[in-house]
Amino acid sequence: MSKKTLIIGASENPERYAYKAAHKLTENGHQIVNIGIKAGEVAGQPIQTDKPVFADIDTITLYVGAKNQPEWYDYILKTQPKRIVFNPGTENPELKTLAEKAGIATIEGCTLVMLSIGNY
């Protein structure tokens, strides 16, 4: 089943895990929305630098470190995804608590690993 995924921290740099995840998500049939600090394109989708709120996001996958996440809290909560994946290095107890209080499931895991073992 396709899960529309919002990638926060999207990058055009092929060395970045957000880039790799964007490609792997699309290869696995998931629609993606890219948001990052620099405009561009990855996996056939533009990287948006504004923060448009989408009503149909299943998963937000984070590629922004915890110290830079507070500016994203309101946006993430307004988006109301079904779940948030905290990729390695993005774990954040404060955001996890806020999300769970808002009824959003949280997973500390790796999007790439989840896709590779079939439990995304």
C-alpha cells in the first residue's frame, strides 16, 4: 500500500540519507513530498522551501537533527501525519511527546532499513 511521505530535510546531495530515502521510497511506489532548506529536485519531485500544510500525509520522515527541529514542531503538528519516523540522529523526546499527545504515532527507526525489510 502506498504511503504518501513528507521528507523533511530533503537534499539534492546523493551522499545524504534523505536523498537515498527519496529514491527508495519512489522505487517502492510511495508518493513523496520534499521539503528542505535549499530549493531543487530529488527523485522527480521538487524540494520546496516553504512549509505548505498537506492534509493527506501518511508519514513524515525526519532528516533534521533534534537541535534544528523546534522550528518544525508547529508545521509537523498541523500536517497531522499518521506517523513520524525519527531516522538515526533525529531522535527527539520533546517532539516525540508532542506528537504522541496529538495522536501521531512515532517510530525511532531508519526509513531505508524499513523499506529494505518490507515493514515501511
